[in-house]
Amino acid sequence: MPPEVVSLAEKFALFSEHWSPKIVGEVNESYVKLVKLKGEFVWHHHPNEDEMFLVVKGRLLIETPGKDLLLDPGDFVVIPMKLEHRPVAKDEVEVVLFEPKSTLNTGNLENERTRTKLERL
Amino acid sequence: MPPEVVSLAEKFALFSEHWSPKIVGEVNESYVKLVKLKGEFVWHHHPNEDEMFLVVKGRLLIETPGKDLLLDPGDFVVIPMKLEHRPVAKDEVEVVLFEPKSTLNTGNLENERTRTKLERL
């Protein structure tokens, strides 16, 4: 199957729910996911996976124990494995995630925010 | 070391040469690289690595044997391993690459376009 060009804007337009990552691409052992965030998430960490956040729209705060990270559109950060973090979005934020296929959105926790069997757009 | 927020625009402003990827981040077994393209590259493939191109600025054509892929800002494509491809940029294009650390820019070829020991920005 030949590769398909994916428009981030077109894919973001396909959903409105928050905190529910969608798979839009696959690169080796990683997924490219899109997620819309609004409000506060839970503190968590990923035991074995680094996680990359690239902000496309809005302003994202990622709290870590030692430092608050503030991301505007066109900014990215890599949260290394094992580091506790909590994403906070005062207003809606659109984010591209790059992370291993094994990554669970709530990392070391399983709770009502956990999403498994992610939708593919 | 706490994670650092990286501005794509600030990093792109640090260099002007074409076809010479710079490393700006590390996520698990992959690098995040920035590259400026202008003109035609060589036909090549990556024997073992998928390669993701995300266009930030300008318009990128990626030729493949069966299909021409045209990417505008905010578009991405994943070129699967083993697929022959040739990036072509009529005017300057700014691209974010997401690929395994082992990936060589000219893939299966080593020639005057090959870049090893990539600079970190």
C-alpha cells in the first residue's frame, strides 16, 4: 500500500473529545497520535517509554516535580521514562504525540482516565 | 536533567544549509531531526527504517515509484522501510524528521550527499 499524506488539521477536525488519543500513523515501533486536552490530567509516569509532546494549537502546561514546562504552538518536549508529569490545559490544546506502541496514556496507573484500544483515524 | 522545551522555529533559525539534518531531540530509539531542503535529493531507500516527514514550512514533493506525495505545512507522511523515494523541494522547505537513530540520510547509498555525525542543536 503506498503511503498516504496526512493532514494534521483534517484529522483534528474529526473528533472533539478530550484526553482520548487517536492513532494517525505508525513509524517503526512508535505511533503518531493526536490528542485534544482540556483541564487537568492525573500525575503519572511511563515506566519504560519516553513520550514526545508537540503542541499544534493552544498552550500546554506540563507539570513535573522540579519544573513547570510551558509549550506554545511549534514547541515540543520529550518527557523521559520514569519522570512523573501532569499535563494541564487551561484552554483546549491540540497535541501530536510520538511514543512507543506500548505506551498507555495513564502510564503506571489504570483508572477512569485510562484509554485502551485507541481509535485509528 | 529536567526536560527542556524546544521551539522548532528557534532551532530552524540556527542553520541555513540544506540536506543536512540536525538532531534536536531523542525519544526512545528515535531521533527528532530538523532539516531544510531545497532542490532534488537522490533516489534511495532505508532497508530497515520507516521515516516520518512532517512539513513545517514550504511545500515538499516526495516522489515514490508509484505515486507522487505532496506535503504542505501541517502535513506528514511515513515512508515505509524499503520504499524507494526522492524528496524534491522547488523552494526551501522546513521538515521535522522522526526516525530511528540508525537512519542514514541517504539510506542504502553512501555518496557526497551522505551526512554522518549529525550536529545537535
